[in-house]
Amino acid sequence: MAPRLASALPVPPLSLQRSELAGVLAPIERASQLPARAHFDAGIFAFEQEAIFAREWLCVGREDEVALPGAWLRADVAGEDVVVICGADLAVRAFHNACSHRGAPLCEGASGRQAVFRCPYHGWIYELSGTLREAPHTAGIEGFHADDHGLSPVRVASWQGFLFATLAPGAPSLAEALGTPPERVARAGLKQLRLGRRVEHVVAANWKLLAENFQESLHFAQVHPDLERLTPSSRAGSVLGDGPWLGGTMDIVGEAGTVAMDGDRRDRPFLAGTLPEDRRRVFDALLFPGLLMSLQPDYLLTYRLVPIGPAQTRVIADIHFHPAAFTTNFDPGNVYSFWDRINAQDRAACERQQIGIRSRGHRPGRYTSVEDGVHAFDRLVARRYAAALKDDE
């Protein structure tokens, strides 16, 4: 008997009133921002983990990270430690990283490769399929059947080379959940891209502040003078919809051929599906709740937001290139150094905001006319909040 998917946990109560959400859900010209405590209240964070992150498909990595039998990666999925692994049959599966005997984690580190799962505590052994192979000292135990004690599975699926997992047994398929991606994303050949570099860091700020920061360029002149020089906020536009995808565009100006420290594309090939009008344009896309993508002419930035507390978010930042870029002359240093600077600036800005938003004197502000992308994201959050409230709240 194969182990069944873990059942969904109850959604914690939400300490918000419907009246506090009315302003967020209003049209932007009348709208006001999310209540301040939505960014630091422990109860609201617990609600979001279960009602949003535990019920969505979350990006956990790339298919090429687990392309070989026994290759695995670990991911935080709504606070759950999950292992994604390629089986001997080349099928990709995911499991809770816990031995079914006493719960000890089976895998340590970010990734690896192994022939079986072996519990480091009592030596139970599991096949890559999650089936229990050996359980020492269980012979003669009444009613014990190995088939009942395999690893607890997690749903996993792929899209365009990205791996997604969900804790929700009843969630729609990944294809249904993603809906129709933005046209620029759909033709970008994401599946063929190769990872150039991964950087992880923890930001002392709520995950929503990071997503909101991604959704606007109003802060460029104050926070990112180098980015403002290459992609001025006055040339930015939003691409909004009613599904899980939000998008935006920014034009590259001057002599720059890409967004990099010196603006030089260094003969790196364009991403697949790049039309002439895309060669001097950036397309940003947010897949709710926490995958941020930025398609540059010659590379792709992705940021995975992993909430780890009301005021802490782990960010997994990857930079991907067309496979033809990886030649002996491949030199992405101008891209890496540029985004190291920009990401540090964003990190500092969001952490300052996290401090200020807790002020007793802070009240939810209004959205400016160029913060339509922020408002669209906040509406997605507010709708999740509102769906959990009773009619009399």
C-alpha cells in the first residue's frame, strides 16, 4: 500500500476585519494599503503559511538539478522540509524529509546524490521511490507491514524546466494553477536555460514587502541610481491580469545592450523567442505568491521568496543564461556584480521599511498612480484574507 499524501492542516484564525481590507480591494484611485500588522503579526503569518503557501504550487528548483538517478535537492515548502529526488526510473518524486520511524531527517545539506534513503538515526532504508526496504528489529512486530511505512509523499510537477511542489492534496494540477503565463514568458525558452549562479540570503523583512518592492520602479531614483540610469522608471509599464501572474516592462536606454555593470552584453546570445522589440526591453513577471522573474535580453533572473517568519524571508536568487552562452569566453561578471549591488540595496530598503512599518504612528498609506503593480499584488493577498473571514467580520 503506497503512503497517502498528508492531509491539509486547519487554517489558523485571521485577526483582521473585513473593513480593514475594503481599502485594499477598492480601485487604485480610492485604495489604501494593507494593514501594517499584516507585515509583522505572528498570527497573520501563520495564516498565510497555511492558507496561501501550503495550498499553492511553489517553485522548489530546476529539473536539471535532479536529472540523474539519486540526485536530490531540499526545499522549504510552507515551512515543511521537503526532498525532491530523481528515482531509478528517472521519475521525479518529492517526500517529507522525515523517517517514518521516529521522524529523523534523512537528508542534510542543500543537495546531493545517493542510491537509497538511509536514516542516520536507526538505519531504516528506503528506496528512491519512497518504499521502505529495511526496518531493523521489526520482524515479529504484530501488524507491522513495510508497505504502510514508506516516506510521506509530496506532490511535485514541472513547468518550463522549473520544479514545483504543493502540500495540498486537493490543489488543482500545476497546469491549471498556472493558467496562461504572460506571452513574453511563454516564448522565452525557459526550459533550455542553464544556471549560471545561485546566491541565497535572508532579509529581515516580511515576504510581502519584498514582493511589493519588486512590483514597482518608483524607488529606482532614490535606491538604485545605476538601475535608473539603464532602465528609467519613467519608461516602465505594468501588465496586469486577474490570475496568478503579474507583469511589467522596462526599456533599456542609451548605449546599453543589457542590464549589467557596464551595459555590455559581451556577445551572450539572446534568450529564445526574443523578438527585435525585446532586445532593449526587460520583462518582469511575478507568479503569486513568491516566484519573481525578470527576463533580460540575454539572461533570466529568478527570486524565490521563502517566508521563514513574520519579519524574515529567505531569498534564493538565480541567474540563468542561454546554453550557448557557456563557451570558453563566457564572462558574466558584469551581470553578477551589478545584481549583487542592486540586491543589497533592495535588501537594505526592505529592512528599513520593516522597521518603520511597526511604528505606532504608521497608518496604511495610499497608492500612487505608478504603483498599480503593487496594488494588484496586495489585492491578491487581500482576497485570500477576505475569503477566510466570516460574513460578520
